[in-house]
Amino acid sequence: MTMRVVNHPVLGKLQERNQITIYFNNQPYQVYEGDTIASAMMAEGIKTLRHHEESGKGRGIYCNIGHCFECRVQVGERQVVRACLTPVSEGMEIHSITAFKKGDESHW
């Protein structure tokens, strides 16, 4: 079940945007150019983007404006980004993260 808005008074009609493929935890998803990682995953019904480092509880979109770091995900081999601020691109590989190695916090 999609949660996607298909006609928005400011953003326009969905069918006027190109569809692309991204991969979240190795699963392919058809999303739209202009989506952020967070909006694409939310539209697909995925609410958990990562798990808390200590409690293991699911984390996802919290503020959706880049102030918090709850939606951080790994893109590619190493880059950690905030999903709410990062636009999708064709073939993007995104993975949930659960913990950082000591001293690796600089990637937040």
C-alpha cells in the first residue's frame, strides 16, 4: 500500500516526474526523482530507517527538517546521511545503520 501523495497543489502531479530505482537494505523500490530518501521510504510504507545504538528500537523520521539525526542511513559503502535531506538518485544503495565504531561519529 502506497502512502504517496499523487496530486499536490504546490509540488504538482506525480505522473509528471520520472520514476527511478533505489535499493534499501538490498530491496529494490521504484521511487520518483525529487524524493528524499525519507519521503521515498515513507511513501513505500517503510517507517524504520535504522535502529538505536543502545536500545535497538526502530528509528525513522522525527523532525523531517534536518535538525535531528534520527533518520540517518548509510549510502553506498560508507557515507552516513540524514534521509530527510538527501535526494534519491538512480541506483542509490541505502542501508540501515545500528551503531558506529568508536571514533566514527564524525560522519553524522
